[in-house]
Amino acid sequence: MQSFRSLSLYVCSFGLASLLWTPQVRAEWSLNLGYQNPHGSRLGLNALYWGSQWNFEAGLGWIDAQADDGSTSGSSQVATQLYGDINGKFRLTSGSIAPYLQLGIGTGTAASVGSHSGAGLSLQAPYVGLGLMLGKSKFYGYGAYDYFWEAKASEVQFGIGFGL
């Protein structure tokens, strides 16, 4: 039964990846490299969906992995953490120079296996921002000023991107 589940997962993953890699679906997606985007990272990789004036972005800011074989602590452990964010952008114009409003939230996930196994997902640091997009989905630059209302702090982010 286990091998059937693994095979089914493989077939479904391959089918979904093939569908998502079609030119029609890829046409609206881009990748960008951002400074402080996602927040909490110096450099992040983001996937941005270009809609009409509504955009959706999900990014990965940092990955941390640790392993302890138990030789010093007496318990073996493997742990990993991922941090990123998700946000929506509303471009106020549809031209090549477009100011935008954004609303987002930070995301984090962690998992560990060993003497103390567990997993978790967190949503944190909601923010609002005002930015400027220069270019179109095939090649663009952006900059934004974001305000975190829970932390009462602000941050500037910027980056460049290109269409898939």
C-alpha cells in the first residue's frame, strides 16, 4: 500500500507540474529577486502572478537546517525552518510606471525529526505598503515602503524580476 501511495503522489505531482509549466499558465508568472522581500530576509526569491491590476506574490526568504547526531547531547535531531511571505498587490494604473498598494503577511514553517519530533506553521507580521512598479511582466523593477502594524515598524524593499 505504501508504494502505491508513493507512486500516486509522484504521478499527481508530475501531472500538476506539467500542467503548470504550459505556456498559457506561465504567461502571467514572473520571478523576482528582492532585497528585504520577503521581509526578515536580506535577499529573497519571489514568484509574482500578474493579473489585470491585481497581483499575487509568494516568496522564500531563508532556509535553515540543523542536524545533531546525538554524540554530545544524547538525542539525535534533524530540523529545518523556512520563512517567507505572501501578499496581494493592487496596481493603481496599468502602464509601465504603476504605483501599487500591497497587503501581506509573513509565513514560517518548521519541522523536526528525532527525539523531539514536530512540525508547525505560523502566520505573522501583517503589513501594508505603498510601492512603485517600473516595467511589465517580462522585465521589471520595484520598490516599496511597508508598515508592520503589530510591530509598529517599517521597512523598504526593492528588486528586479523577469517573466517565465
